[in-house]
Amino acid sequence: MKALIFAAGLGTRLRPLTDNRPKALVEINGTTLLEIVIQRLKAAGVTDLIVNVHHHAQMIIDFLQSKNNFEINISISDEREKLLDTGGGLLKMANFFSDGNPFFVHNVDILSNIDLKKMYDTHIKSNAVASLSTRHRATSRYLLFNKKNKLFGWMNIKTGKMILCKKRKGKLNLRAFSGIHIISPDIFDAMPDNKNAFSIIDVYLAAAAYQKIVEYPHDTDIWMDVGKIENIDQAKKVLKEILVTE
């Protein structure tokens, strides 16, 4: 099983912690965000992993080497010359996922005890091209799903902008994306043929018009965005809860 960890971001919301190190190496209770995500993916059965890097990239490379890659196969996707955003970053790694099997994508700054094995099994049974972890929480941007959990659109509630993938059928539920996905390689067929930066969410919205993209609700799980400096203290308590439950 393969996975991608998005770790190339500048970590601006974590300054000053990220002035001298990448976001991925910010520590919670003495453990880096990168290690937390790697260990969770490894426990779910991931054997081959790729990490994209940009900000203080060499520090991430050196860290992984110092840990013997946590005894799994870890590759690096180097974006030091240009940040490619989530869609462009994933497209750059397309060859890594050429075995035809679905793979995990996990943001490095997401802390959660979501059952990754169960999520993967559910994705396989769904026959969807992508499964997106979602929950009910306050945010400005929501994904829109129908009652069968299929992606129908996106909405920014601050600006009122709405994108519908196809004709609306009944009430749509507003769900916040949790930064963990499982994707089948077929998604690459829906991507633009270029080397520019673009968002994976835009790809999902385009693909949902003709492909099945579903949500994986996990409202009862622990979940936290630790990409914000104000969440670090709370994250220390959340991590303890995760470690107890696993």
C-alpha cells in the first residue's frame, strides 16, 4: 500500500516555529508532525511512501535518513524550485502511483485518530475514484454532498460563491474536508496536462461531473488542524488521547 504526505507548505500559520524549520518538523510532545503521520500510515499497512518538500527541504530529508525512513520505503518529491499546490504536487508524483492501486494522501499538519484501515476498505467497496474524509465543523469553505455521500459541489459561505459539479438533486449537505483522502490512480486522467500549480479540490470538482467521488464522514473521531500556532497547546492533549486509543 502506498501513500503521499503533503509536507511542502511554507507553514506561515505556524510562525515563528517555522522560521528555522519546516512545518513537518514542528514537534508535539517531542514528536514531529511528520513522524506522527508516518507512524499512523505505517500502522494502516502503508509500505511505500512519498513526501513532497520545499521549505527547509534538506532538513526533512536529513530527518528521514536519521530515522532510517522509519523502516519503510520513503521517496522524496522535490519542489524546492516551485511549489505546485496539492493538485500539481500530486501530478508530479503520478509515476510513483502507477501500480493501479488506491493510495492515501495525508496532510502533514492533520492530527486525527481516524481509522485509516477502515477508511481504505470502505473506499475499495465504494468503487469511487476518490474518498474524502469530512466532518461537521465551522469553516468558510465547504464541500457539498448529496444524501448518498456523493460530491456535488463546493461553496464559500463568506463570498457566497458556489460551484456545482452537476445538476442539483435535492438538498446538499455542507461538509468540511479533513485533509485525508484515498485516491485511485484514475484521478490522473482528470488532471490538466501541465506543470503548473493547481488545487486537487478543483480536480475533484471537475471529475465529479462524470466520476464517483464520495465523502468518508468521521464526525466522532478526534481531529485537529495543527497548522495553526494557536492550536499547538491543544494538540498536545489531543495527541495523548490518540496514543491512548491506538
